[in-house]
Amino acid sequence: MSAAQPEGFRSEVSEGDGSYDATARIVDAGGADDERVVEAALRPRRLAEFPGQPRVRDQLGLVLEAARRRGSPPDHVLLSGPPGLGKTTLAMIVAAELERPIRVTSGPAIQHAGDLAAVLSSLDEGEVLFLDEIHRMSRSAEEMLYLAMEDFRVDVVVGKGPGATAIPLELPPFTVVGATTRAGLLPAPLRDRFGFTGHLDYYDTADLVTILRRSAGLLGVEADEAGVAEVAGRSRGTPRIANRLLRRVRDWAQVHGDGAVDHHAAREALALFDVDEAGLDRLDRAVLDALCRRFAGGPVGLSTLAVAVGEESDTVETVAEPYLVREGYLVRTPRGRAASPTAWAHLGLTPPRDAQQVPLPLDDGPGRLG
């Protein structure tokens, strides 16, 4: 059993199957299998050890403590937010706080109602079922989950056609912990079954410093305040990225330094891995550079921009754009992507006098602009 898994841990499937190679991008909040093993070892085990997210932590602590005092399973829990902020960690903590086993599976692995029925029918009383990327479940499985979460039973259909018979199967009380990066894709009936919903936001630098101090101790790495602060400031507000950057700085320090993570080691290592002071990597800067140097700040269509940086449109839209838009470097407009004054300043460039004024961003809805 892994040191990162609470007692009673049972894993049904591995996590997601994203098409983008996360190992090629050090500031990507996803992770390869070997990276996840290391990250799991750094996860806090109890709610009191969980840094940041004070509102979600306090609310979840209240729900769990009340359930313990009643001697019954807590309400179902839905955790939403961007990747790498601690949704899986909190699911593990829920099981640890309740001192119950946890069953782990994911939405993409449950494509048929029978897949879900097999998992539900094998749950023990009080067990925690963690459904990662729950919004990617099939519709038939979602409908079965509604009934199971509310009435603790599932209807197993035996036979086909006019002779098919639905046999009700009673389930012991259990708790579902769902995690999603796209809460808007969950159907309303499924969202309504969760008694507690917590949204995780990006961490501030102070919380990331606390996380990195703890991680450095667990990794047996000597790290001073300046080195930890430098890594935290380039981590995009995401603990998973912060821990990954810390390990790369540790590697540099062991090869080129005295093994200690200090300010010099952090700056040199992150420069080697193309992570600048703002947390932008090669792809981010390539997008901004193309916008400013080749297209005079835009607006420019997504497909044209992707060709200019030598990437697929989906890669630019889903991998680079979210952080650039959130930090105000890039603006999505009805006419395409445009560089903001922040982008010009970050590249050390002066906008040309005839550069078009960047229009105010509009709500582009679910469709793709440009």
C-alpha cells in the first residue's frame, strides 16, 4: 500500500486520460503516472494539515464533524475547481477523517450503467466513493447515480426487450465525493444530490510557501525562505505545479550546487526549464510573442495564432489560454485573440502607434472565438 493512501484505500481505475502530454510542460497542472506517485506522497493526510482554502476547509470540517457526532455518513460532497488545487487530496482526507475506506474511480471509466452498478454493489457501509472528473460519466450512469445517492438503491435490469425485468438492489449508506474541473457540465439533477459543494480557488503566494516548506521537509531537501518564495511566485497559484518546480530546483541544486534550494538555485533551475518570473513557460511566451511581434497585438483568429506558434488550436486554447486570460495577458474578443498592455510590458515591447485598441472582452459563451 502506498504511503500516500489512507487505510482501506482501494483503487478501481487510474485517473484521467488527457490527450496532451503533460510531461512536456512543467507548469501544466496535469501529471504523468510517475509524477502522480510523488505528488501523492506529498499530500496532507488530515484536514488540519491542509493549507489554504480556509472557507472550504472550515465548511467541510463542520460537515464531517457533525456526521461523526451523529454516527452516520455525511452528505455527498462535490468539489470543483481548476486542476492541481487539491480536490483529490480533500477526497482522501474525507475518508481519513471518517476513518473509512475509499473507493477511487473516474467519470471516463464509467461509460455504462453496468460499470457503475458493479462499483456500487460492492461498497461497504460508510465507504467513500471518489468519482474524479464526474462530469465525464455517461448519461445512463448519471441517472443510476441519482437514485443510488438519494435512496441507496439501484435497479438492475435483467433480460432484454419486452421480457426485461428491473430488480431493485438495496445499498448500504455511503458517501460520494465528486470532483470536477467543469462544474457547469454537470446536469442539475446530479448537482442537487450533493449536500455540500466546495469550490477551490487558486492559492496565494503565502499559502504556497507553507506548502513548499512542508514538501521540502518530506523530500528531505534543505530550502531557505528566499528559494521557497521564488518557487512559490512562479507556480501559478497551484500547489501541484509548486511541488513539481520544487523537485526540479532540487535536481539542479544536487547537480550544480550544494544540494540546498536557495534563491540562486531556484532562479537558475527555473530559467533552465523556461519558467519566467511570472510563471509563463515557452508556450505561453510563444503565444504572446506571436500576437505582439507578428500580428501587432491582434485581434487574430485562434487557428492562425496556433499555426504561428506551431501548435494545434486545441493546445493553445486549453493549455495556454486559461492562464494568460486569467492573468490579463490575453483578451478573447468577438474578432479573435488580442494582446493586452500587460503582455506588451512583459515582453519588454512598445505597442506600435497604429496598433488597434483592444476592445473590452465579451462573454463568448460556449462557442469558440476566432
